[in-house]
Amino acid sequence: MSAQVAVIGAGAWGTAIAQMLASDGREVLIWAMEADVVDAINTAHRNTAYLPSADLKDTIRATGDLADLAAVPTIFCVTPAQHLGSTLRKLGSSPRDLVLCSKGIERGTGRLMNDVAADVCRDSAIAILSGPTFAHEVAAGLPTAITLACADGPAQWDRLSPIIARPSFRPYYSDDVAGAEIGGSVKNVLAIACGVVDGLELGQNARAALIARGYAEMLRFGEALGARAETLAGLCGLGDLVLTCSSTASRNFSLGKALGEGRSAAELMADRTTVAEGAHTAPVLAELAQKRGVAMPIVTAVTALLEGAEAREVVGQLLARPLRSEQDESAG
């Protein structure tokens, strides 16, 4: 098989993207780190470890060798955010379209994923695929709409949109790469907070208030980094926020719910087989916000929880904050 499209990362989301790309009979090459996942995809057309609900298309082939992807002109990168740089260094730089599907901010540097990728893959054109997407629904062909933010502008959109668009998978164009990334990164942290509300049984009123106030934090931070408010009001911001703050199908929401129920962050992070990106993003996001003078009290509260604070105490501190105008952007 000589694939023109490849996916790096065979977790649930990477496998769902491969399934979507192969839904029209296209040959898709997917790289997996685990040998048993490679074998299962190639022999049984299943990924029982990460997406057991899907019967995978027989035009999907798996490999454990990144060198097999060297000549592929379009690659979707779905590795955990904190491993993006190291994975792309192994892949090497080449003139290609590199579509980033991971949501997070690099620890230690505070860089967005497009900055990490552009530094390592200088010859590649970077795009961001982000929006309200649960992997099992995409793999099942249920209706989905996402943002495709293209650093290379309309020319890159013209190359990528025919590859991505399906009757049940609809991309919308943007050139606001920073906005698409920030929405996806911040919403993961806010989803943990909403999970805590659910775990503490604080009710739907509290969750709705938290989503609204969290969205205000997302806007403040995004605009401080040059993102456009209309981007964050779209699929990759508000749309993704609503989805992941409302369901235990969200790994970040599930993590927060367990914290609210009294389990420790250390126990949960050690025991998880899938990555809740918000847990890695929260501390670096809180640090960046502080450096830029952006008030993000919910993000700060989630960071405290992940560092061992007790959930009811943290929620109590949020509720005890001084009263102010809802439009006061200086204090959250």
C-alpha cells in the first residue's frame, strides 16, 4: 500500500480520524507505538485497546515504524501534546501538510502545538483540526463539524478540505491558528472543573455558571495571545467547551468527576491508560496567564486540585471571591 494520507497516533482519536479518512475507500497508514495495537489493526481490523466499538476499514494499515511515513504528503498528528515535539523529531522535516489534532500547551516552554511543530518541521505547512468531537461518534459516522485552521491560508484549505470533508464530517475554514489551539487547550482544563462540580453533586446551575465563566476566561486568555473572539465563539472554542463539559465520555470531565468524588489526583494520573490533556495543560496555562496578567480563577483552582487541594475547599474559595460586574475583565 502506498498511502497518500497517514495518522500518527493510534489512540481513540487517532483511530477515529483514520476511520473517517478511510470511509470513502482511501488508503490510510496509521502509526502506533504498541506492537499489539499494530497487529490487531492489521489482522483483525480492530483497536480493542483504545477504540473497541469500531470495526475498522480494511484500507487502514498500521505500522510501528515512523520511517514508513516519510514520503506521505499529508499527515495527521494525534500524539499526546507533551510528546509532539519528540515524535516529530523522529519523523523528520519534509514538504508536506501536517495537521495537528492534539490539544495542549507544551510544559516547560509554554508553546502552542503549532509553534512546536513549526520549529521541528520547518518545511511543513501546519494546520489545526479542532472542535467538538468524541472519537467513538466520529468512528461511527455520526454528524460532526470541526474547525480546520490553516497557517498556509486558503491554498492549504483547498488541499486539505477534500481529504477531510465527508457527508457526516464537515470542516469549517479558519486562518486563526492560535485561536483554534487555545480553544481546544483551555476547554480541557475547564472540563475538569465541570467534572468536579458533577462529582460534588453541585447541580446543573453550577455547571452552567462554570461553563459561562470559564468561557470568559478562555476569551481573555485567547485575546491576550492574539486569537480572535469570533474563533473562540465557534466550534473549536465554545462548541468544544460545551461538549466536553457535559459528558463522562470526556476524559477530562471524568478525571474531574473522580476528583470531586474524593479520589486523589496522584492516584488518578498514575492509574489512567488514556491521557487527560487538561491535567498537563492546567499548570502551564495558569503560569502563562499569571505572567500576562490574565485573570483565570477557574484554571487556577483546577491547578490547585491537581496539586492535591481538597475539592470542596477549592470550590468554596471560588464562591467566596469578591462580588463584581460580570463584564469586569481584570479579575474574572
